[in-house]
Amino acid sequence: PLGNNITRCHDLYRTALSHGLTEMAFASAMSGTYCHFGAGYPLNSLFGSKLMLYERTSGQMKQNGFNLIFKASRQFLLNMMGKAEGDPLVFKGVALDEETALKNLEGNALKMGLRDISAFRIALAVILDDEKTMIQMLERLKSYPLQDLSITRNIFRQSYAGMACLIVGTNTEHAEYLRLAKSIVKMFKAMNKAGMVSTVALSVCLKALEKPSIDMYNEAIESCALAGLKQFEALMCERCGTMILEQGNEKGSFDYFSRAFFLYNDIGMIAKTNQLVTKHKFLADVSLKRPGTASVCSSSRAGWDATASSFGV
């Protein structure tokens, strides 16, 4: 699971840096960062301090490509923590001003910088359910190859791109997005055969978005819980709740929205929990029971609270 690699990546960063292997050091730090976000580990000031360390050190060593990624990572963190200076879907804050940053780049550096920033912004768009921004970011990203030298960076980008394709592909005239989603699913299946737990769960999430049903969403939720992908577990809970609510079953959606809310809250995604409370007023009730009690998500199959350690690597 992605979460198992976070400490290893940071340790490798320190070891490589001490031996003068700067590119290996920052590649390891970058991988650990994407693992942290992908696994839904806590978004807090402690993690922010680690990103600032990577950002400062990469800047001092003139590793400009990595430096931009760490700045974008920190802005993504701030936006999700509810600390954006304005629209949380936009990168214009203390860590990164997208417009200014891209103006200072050219050639391949500009191409790679646009890709990395767009990957974070499409993640924000999927999490905050903004289809307009999803389409904007998909238009940016669709020309880039599916493969990437960094596996963790690619899983992060393609998981959210695939979800965005399936969310907007059925609601717009953009049929090419559905074709892109199929290519991403095919790539994940190849990774699955190599024994990657995270892409197994993500493949189930994409399948649930392609053919939504309570059973499919429950399978995706359980798969994410087993793989330790807390924020994707929350996303699947929310999407299922929305589907049930749109079918006119407000009471049936309660358990899914409740679980999504607590998962997002545990991660520290304040921008998202604020959005959910605005949309669903019952979530503001402080007496709401936490997940794991008999009243929450009773319609799901057993095993939702299983930990990643019980699932193997």
C-alpha cells in the first residue's frame, strides 16, 4: 500500500542527500509526498513543514523541477486544509502562484510544470466536485503520455484523471474522455498484475464510476479501506451518497455522507468538510455518531474498518 512507502521514501531522501545523490534524494521525497496524498494521511502543519524542507533544499540545490512540485504540493495541502487565499480550486497562494510560476518556465520545463500543477488541480476538482475545472484540467492533460518515470506520481495523476473522465464523460459531449478512462483502466490492470495493491482498489473505484450501483460502490469502498486509501474511500462514500440522494432516498444517503464526512475530517480536508456541511445540513449535528457504530453505513458489507496491514503488500 502507498502508506507503507512514506517513511521509506523520507529515509532514502536523507541517505541519498548525505551522499550527494541529489536527484535520487528529491525523487524519493517526491514519491513519499504523492504516497502521503494518495493514502489520505493527515494533512496538517507537520506535513507542511516537511514539504517546506523539501522545497527549500531543492531550491538551494537548483533542482527547479522538483522545487515546483514541492511548491505545488504545499499549495494543494493549504487549499485542502481550508487555507486557500480565495478559490480552493485555484493555485494562487503563499506556496505557489500558478500564473507567475509558469511564466518563468519555457520548453520542456514548462511542459512538465504544467503537467504537475494540472495533476494537483484535477485532484482538487474531483474532490470538490467541480466539473468545469475537471474539463479544463483534462484538456491540459490529455496530450501527455499515460506512462511516467515516477510510478507514484503517475498513480496520483491517472487516478484523478480517470475519475474526472468518468464523471464528466457521461454528462458532456466529450466522448474522448471515456476513451482516455479506458486507457487508464487498462494501465491500472497491468499494474494490478504486478501486485500493486493500490491500483487494484483504484480500478474498482473507476469501475464503480463507470457503472454506478450501491453494490459497486460498496465494493470500491471496501477495497479502498483494505488498501489504506482513506481519501478515495471517502470519495466513493460521497459519490454513493449522492447517487442514492438523486434517486430520492434521502434517508439511505445519510450513512454514506456521514462516513465520507468523518473520513475527510480525519484526513484534515477542511475545505471538503465545509463544503459537505453546506450541502448537507444534517452533518453539522455534533451528536452524529462516528463510523463503526451500528447506525453508520449499515448497508455496506463487513470489513469496511479493516486496516491496510491486514491486506498484504
